[in-house]
Amino acid sequence: MRTAVVKQIRDIPPADWNRVSGTAHPFLRYEFLSALESNGCVGDTYGWWPRHIVAYDADGTLVGIAPLYLKNNSYGEFVFDWAWADAYHRASVPYYPKLVSAIPYTPVTGPRLLVHPASDHAQVSHAIIDRALSLVTAEQASSLHWLFTTEADTTLLCDNGFLRRSSCHFHWHNAGYASFDDFLSRLSSRKRKKIRRERRHVQEAGIDMHIVHGNEATPEQWRIMHAFYCSTFEKKSGVPTLSLGFFQEISRTMGEQVVLVFASQGGDTVAGAIMLRGADALYGRHWGCREEFNSLHFEACYYQGIDYCIRNHLGLFEPGAQGEHKISRGFLPVYTWSAHWIVEERFRMAIKRYLQEEHELIVGYHDDLMETSPYRKTELDDA
């Protein structure tokens, strides 16, 4: 088996990439990652330099991929290692560059060791891991990080000496609901009334909601939506790394998996949300508004997504990172994982101890949050 490092995704034929990655998970598609590169969303400006690992069998057929980036910062990762970087700095040891296997600016769990279904998963995965570790030395990187890995990938990486890190996100699961009201009927009376009240606030403001898929969106709709996206980052002193060109490109190349939620009042678009759809999941990504309306964020980013999943028979809705307020709206805590290779032994041992202590805290946090579930424990709780 031969492995290689690819510094620009266009060096791989799109059909070959997608044959390995599949198209069920939108963020792993060639079209998504290529749009990031071709529109300058990764590269010199933001410090995400592609170093994708690819594996070929004896016949020269692409059988394995790991999306990988060389980084000189920690922005856009959502697995926070600022304290680690600070510890390196205080010890006068460079933390950057580092290598990161992740989907840029996308805190969504998914496979990172991509192997063609007909190939030996363990063999190909080990070849990818070995090449990635050799790249750590070649790039003089301090570390190698695999972010938002599946449980299977996390286990495999930890079996190869990586350190596991735990965290917690909030997901909604479709229990075969027939309608949004059916979903509400499974909640406690207090939570059910709260959601109905929030949706009523939006209706009473004269706001209409409608959904447009990317391949149906007009250039003007994309201009408006991108302005909303940028406004949110500007309000929070962030950096809107995704350009209008990026969104327009994925709209052309994979638009059936792009879901846009628009909120209009009196004919004017006042807010919007950007989501992506997988084979059995919906992923909330970005939101913005022209002015503040009572509960509109919840409607655009949560309730429209839940309703979309019910109507389209999708099993999972991931609305984005963080946010304990999501629990009362039907989202429950789930574990997320990452795996880390630290080159220097003294830092490795310190980080290992830290991660073990952090894991215990995350478990307790998860269990405490589960106790606040909005779902009825028995039918007698319904009132």
C-alpha cells in the first residue's frame, strides 16, 4: 500500500474522493472541501494549509483518505487547546505548527479515517495514521490532533497511542415523530408550553418562515444570507472565514444538501439560518439577523430544523456546538471525542493527566444534564 500527502484537493479526481468518502456526510464530500480551498477559506489567510493523507492499493486505486491541515493557530477548531499553547509558550517551546485532522470551522462528529467499504479498514487506517505521524516529523509539528472523531475512529487512534479527549454537545433524535405536535406531546407540560409560546411570539410579530434548498436559492438570497452570516461574527468580534463564493459554489455543486431557513416580515427578509443535510441527519451551522425579535433565533435555528427532520424522516439534528439552553427545547447531551498525539514527553504526560481529570468532569456534567431532560418519564407526567 502506498500513501501520499496532498497539498491541494484538486490533485485528486472528485469521483475518486467521493467514492471513498461517500456523499452521505456533506462535510466530507470533495465538493465541500474543494470549495473551502478554491475560495480562500483555508490556506495562507487563515492558517489552514491542506496536507490530506491519501492511500492507494497495489493497483493504484484510491482506498483511504484523511482530511488533514497544517496550522499556525487554533482558530475554527472548537476543541480548545489555547491553554496547551500557552503552556508551550511559557516554556519557550513552539506549539505551532501543529497538524489537525478536522473539517475547518465545523464542529460536527464524523469519520476522519475514510476507507473504501471494499477495503480492509484496519489496514488502510493504520497506513494513514503512520503517514500522518511521519508528517509530524517532516513538518516539525508539536502535535497531531483528530477532532470530532466517531467512537470507532477514536478507539482506533487511542489503540495507536493517541490521547482521548471528551466533550459534550446537544443533539435531537427523531423517535419516529409523525409531526411537530407529536414531538411536543412527548415533552413535559411546562416545556411543551414554553416552546409553543416561543413559536407564538414569532407568529405574532408577523414573521413568516420558509425553507429554500441551495440549488433553488437565487443570487440575491445568497447575498442576503451571507450578510447575515457575516453580521453574527462581527457582533461577536469573530472572523467570517466563509466567503460568499464558497456558499455559492456548494450551492451549485451540492445544493440539494444545503438547507436555508429564511424569516420574512412584511416582505423583507429579517433573519436566516444555514444548515446542511446528510443522508440521515441535519446540521445547523450559521445564523444571522437584521434586528432582534423575541424567540426568532430558536424558531430559525431549532424548531424549523426539528420540523424539517420530521417531515423528511431524518433521524438526527445537530444544531451546533455548546448551549445548555438547547436541553429545554428537546436536545439532549451526547459525548463528542477527539484524539491527540503530543510529541514532547513532558507535555504529553501533563496533558494526559489533564485529560483524565477533564473526562471525569465531562461524565459528571453529562449525567447531571441528562437529569434535566425535558421528555416525560412516564405518561402520568403529562398534564
